[in-house]
Amino acid sequence: MAFIEFFIAALLGIIILNASKGKNLTLSLHLNMVILLIVLMKLVYLLYLAYQDKTVCEATKNLYC
């Protein structure tokens, strides 16, 4: 699961690089940067869960119960 999140973060990074080279794309650039921040936070959380030997089901129980 963390592997998929890594590729999503990489693709968003490429989109941000391409958007920063264009003109009048500040809204798109800022939106993609916010999405990238959220994806990176989720990736760090998934890596933390993997380090703690917890499953995603256990993590959702801890978050929502």
C-alpha cells in the first residue's frame, strides 16, 4: 500500500513541476501542492504502521473507535 502511495506522490511531483513551468497556473499549482502534502502525510503514516507491524484494519480501529 505504501508502494502505491509513493508512486502517487511521484506523479503529483511531476505534475507540480510541469505546472510551475506554465503561465497562469497558480491555482492548479497550489491545489496539487496541497494534495501532495496530504499524500505524503498518508505515506508517512503507512510507513509508521509498517514499522510498528500493524495492519491497516488495526489502524482504522485505532483512528475511528
